[in-house]
Amino acid sequence: MASYGTAQATIANAASLSGAVPIVGEVVAIDLPTLTTDSSSITFQGSFDGDTFRELQEVDGTAYTVTTAATGATLALLSSAATNPPIRVPWLKVRTGTSGAAVNQGSARTITLIIKKD
């Protein structure tokens, strides 16, 4: 039976990108609080060393994006399909909006990452 845990990614007030979060396992779901209006896209940066972060992308080069209802809390499940497969990187940052259209939050937001442990 799989073991699950959580990690918190906090986006500061007036910011759009969280700090670095260490990930042990794979992110399989994301529990989002109510976000500032127009935050319907969640994108990510990943790192293998915790220092150098790059945009997380799908195999086709598009940004790895989770689309959510910006008006209320959401539990976004990631699947093993080509769209939104589980995220498996040692370090992760979460962004509201996209790299080209980031959405700053009106107060600090804590996003819970649900992790399937190895």
C-alpha cells in the first residue's frame, strides 16, 4: 500500500512564486486555497539541486499547467496521463499564473502538495 505525505508551498503576500520546497516522492495532487481572482493557472519551477530552477514543461515543451477555479478552494488531482502526470523532481516552486503572466496574491497563500512517497 502506498504511503502519502504533504509539503507546503507558501506564496508570500504580493508575490506569485513560492519558495523552494523539497519533494521526496512524487506530487500526485495539489490542495489549493482560494486564490486571488485571475489565478486560474498554476505553473511550476523544478530543480535537481535546490539552487537552479527552471520552468517545468510537458514533453511537447508547453508549460506544465494545472487549471483551477480561481474563485474557490480546489483539490487538483494529477494523473499518469500525458496531461498533468505526477511531478517528480527533488525541489519545486509553485506559481500562480504563468511565467509570462504571473498573478500576485492579495495575501500569503499556502498550497499543500500531496506526495506519494517512494
